[in-house]
Amino acid sequence: MNILIDIGHPAHVHYFRNFIKIMQEKGHVFLISARNRSIIHYLLKKYNLPFIDRGKGRNGIIGKLVYMIYADFILLKIALRFKPDLFLSFASPYAAQTAWLVRKPHIVLDDTEHAKFAHLFYKIFSTVFINPSCFYKKFGKKQIFFNSYMELCYLHPNRFKPDLSVLEELGVKENERYIILRFVSWEASHDIGHSGLTLEMKHKVVKEFSKYAKVFISSEAELPEELKQYQIKITPEKMHDALAFAILYIGEGATMASECAVLGTPAIYINSLQVGYCTEQENEYQQLFNFREQNGVLEKAKELLQMPNLKEEYQSRRIKMLEDKIDVTAFMIWFIENYPQSFKIMKENPEYQMRFK
């Protein structure tokens, strides 16, 4: 089978990399199109996944619409040469529209309810919507749900074991406590009009929690000069190892908050945008805390840091969560290899997926 996958964000590389490798071993052929963003290209090269550059993308609604025409043209050109049997993406309007143009199925994964721009431009062109069971947006009869999180594509115990050598890169001792802060750039289409921590609060968080542990900052945008000394300096593929051994995560990024939850690291997510998977991780498993604004964040972080056996407690919550969830990569391999029969099976018997644990 020829499969075209479009990658628009670093997280998408992780969603699909294990799937691609296993499917290649089974004889399937892939073509990857990727947005021109240094971290995306770095990760694809690191995991030995050849790709075609589809350009940088643009900011703002008008810019994104203009870029959509350009990206569709690029994908159409490569699709006509590659002749894919199906298209696969995480919320890519470009893959959806190109699949529709060449009359091939587009299977789309998505866990971001508020990504209205992407939904508007991929929904009518897509064949199947695959969403986590905690995804609260309904797309109708073409939608199926999987009982897991996108982060378990690559952080499920079947796929990932944290590497202690990251501590040496971080410059911390094995039992030394450290906190990871995450600041987003607010340039994504679904981020328009939303916010997280103010610059003043970022300074306050760094100053306050440096008393309790070493502080590292991961930031999409360039940090102010006075915070640059805290910038995390590890190779990007080691970030999940760093999150696994952290004592606490505080940040504006939902994906990284969820990564911490599935790794057993307590997380505080601050963003006026809320997502179903973080809501479930708080309400069902008590693995993270959602804040729509920054009020109360300092107090909650201090409360957690003063909790005895914090990591041990959150590891036990992780085990409870994993008992309920499937290995998403194993599920995806079965679904794609057996499509369209797999879609019919999932519609008639959603519990079939529970054999992929």
C-alpha cells in the first residue's frame, strides 16, 4: 500500500514514526510531506524518515488561506507522482483537500476540539475521523473513537522507556529535583485570541520555584534576555526523557502536559483553551490540573511540591490510566491495513479495539 502522510507540527512526527517504521517492515511504502520548520525536519532526519518540504506556512487568517493554496498545489504534484492508496494526517487540511482532488480516502486523526480553522477546511474532504474517546466534538457517521490519547502513540510502555542519560545532559544528579516550564508562541490558528501566562507571571514562577528545584524552560518563542539562562539545552528527541524524570511540569502547552500525565509526572496546564484529553486526565485520573487563567497556579504548584512521595503517587495514577487505554500505534496499524473493513468493525463493535493494549 502507498500511504501519503502530511506532517505540520513536531508532535505529528512522534504520532506517526513508530507506525511508519512497523508498516515499512510489512512492505508498505510512505511519502511524507512536511512543513518547513527546523524542529520538524530535525526529528524526521533523526528518525530516518525521508520527506518532501511543503514550505514554511504563514501566520494570520489571510496568510494561512494563501498558504493553503500553495501547500495544496505542492501535495497535488507529489501525489500525482506517488499515486497513494490513501492519505493519513493529524488534522491536515492540505492532505484532506489533495485526497479529495485525487479521489482517494483521507483518514484524519485529531484531538483538538478548538482547532476550528483546521476543522473547517478538512471536514468535508475527509473520509474517516478518528478521535480519542474524550474528544467532545461530534463529526457524524464518519467518526470513530479510540480509548486512548495521541501521546500513547509514542509514550506507551510498549514504545518508550525513559533514558536516565538525559540527566547528564541536563546537568542534574539522579535524585535532584527539577521543574520544566513550557511557553507556547501563540501563533497557531487555534491560539488566536487566547492566552496563558503573562510575562510578569513567567518571571514570578521562575523566581519562586527556583527555591524548590532546578528550573528549565522550553519555549517556542525567543525568551527575554533575563530568562535565557533557564532555557533547556538538550537535543529535542530527549525531551520526553526529561519530562519523565521531572518532579513537576507547568506550562501553556496541552500536548506536553498530556505527555507528562502519561509518563507519571504531575502537570499544571495554563491556557484559556481547554481540551478533552486534559479534562479527562484531571477528572478521571487526577494526573494534571487545568487552569484557564494564571490565578491559583503558584498555590497549586507549591501544594504539589510539598506533597510527600509525589512521583510515586503519580506513577500509581499512571498505572491506573494505562490499564484503561490502548496502544494507539498497534490500533492504527490494524485499522489502516484492514481499511475499509476496519471502519465497519469499529462502528459495529467499538470494543474490538481493546485487544490492542
